Amino acid sequence: MAITLGKPGVDGLSEVVGVLREWQYDGAPMQLHPGDLGWFWRSGAEATAAAVRTWSGDGQILAVGLLDGPGLLRLTIAPDAQRDEELAQQLVDDVTDPERGVLPEGKVNIEAPMDALVQDLLFEDGWNTDEPWTPLHRDLSEPVKDPGVRIELVGPERAHVFAAVHRAAFDGSRFTDERWHAMAAGLPYADARCLVAYDDQGSAVAAVTVWSAGPGRPGLLEPMGVHREHRGHGHGKAITVAAAAALQELGSSSAIVCTPSSNVGAVATYKSAGFQQRPEVRDRYRDA
């Protein structure tokens, strides 16, 4: 089977989002989610299309990669093709040759499902493992309790509130109202919600975006953050519980999130909101 590396273009993003939705299932390894493309869409449809790579064979997409930064490829593979030798070798060939337009020379990282054959081939090719990340999962088959704080569903007229909380939650964030509107115009946002939590004084204290992959499939939290001036009061737990409830309303079977293992506060917050910790995952990286 001839395997072709391609760029979908803006017109092809719908197909890419569609296959990513189909590849999500409970028990799947932590992998690229349509919500990851949705969050990237804050840079616009053209930038998102330019950052996506696909590998196709026999008219079907077999793997999707998102260049989530100049030296990071977030890669996932169709569930029934994760141990396919021909595909895995083609992926390694394409990502290791800068002339093929996937990753540049120098130090680069690849995120891929831990059980995929491409992991083994990269290891054999001298790629090392990077810092660990912790995936967490919450089953949504049972009702989600009230978060205990006021939660606002953010629409276009309140984008500035969400943007302000995001900037106050993440050091170096350049998120703006305009970026919110670009994100909300993206294909994945049809199955997404932005939420803001308020404290008893009426201050916006935390924010989250949740992304459904369709009914009966895992939904993603990306991103979740608490205003730096309002930490230590349980607002992270509250907004995370609210996120789980929103995904449940969207029909998601479960809620998933992944955070650096070094961020012990975030791991504790998700666990306090009913998420179960799963085995750590690691990127592969190649030194400069």
C-alpha cells in the first residue's frame, strides 16, 4: 500500500476533524483529540491547516499530526493501524527527514500513542524519552454533582471575560478576544463549550474549554486555568467539575485531560474533581 504524506488545506480540515473524532474511544491511549485542533484554531483556519499533516493509504487517512509549535509533532494513528509496520516506518522516515516538511533539523519532540509501533522504531533510531505527563480520566456514566459556584457559559459577547481569565491563569498567555472568536469559528467548536467560574464576590476566577468528540466518546479539557490572584480556594476543582458536567450534557462518555507530571498541583486538582490518574506518558525527542 502506497502511503502518502499530505497537507489537508483549509478545505480538508473537516475530514481530519472527522477521523480524529472516530478514533476516540474509552480506554484509548492518550492521543491527539479533535479538541487539540480546536484549541489551535485560535490562530485561524489557515494556520491550523498549515500545521496539520496527514498520512493516507487506499484513500483513507491513517495518521494525523499537528505541529503544535516549531519542534513538536503531536501524532496519532488509526486504532487498527497503530502496529502497522509499513505505516510506522513511513512515519519515521518522514519525521526524520527535514526536507519532507514535517519537522525541522535540531532538537524536536514527537508525541504519539505509547503502544504504537512508531514508538519502538523511534527508540531504535536513537530518540530519547522526555519528561513525563499524567493523563487523567473521569467516567461520565453517573450524574455529576453541582460544582458549588456560579458557572457562566461563555458566548461571543463574553469572550473578553474568558480571555482575561486565561491571561491571568497562564504566564506568557497572549490570548485575546479575537483569538476566542477565531477558535469559536472553527469546526471543532460546534461540539465545545467555554466556561467561567465566579467566586462569592462576583470575580471571574477560573476558566475552561471542553471539547466533545461526539456522543459516546471521550471529551477533552483543554485548557483549564485558575486566575493567579484567586488560587488556593478550590476554584480549580469547581471549574473541573463544571467541565465534566458540560461534557456529560454534550453526550461524552468520559472526560480526559493530560498535564505535566511535574505540575503536582494540577494533578491533585483533577483528582479532587473525580478524575482517575492513568499511567504516565512521555514524548520522544531527538537532540540537536
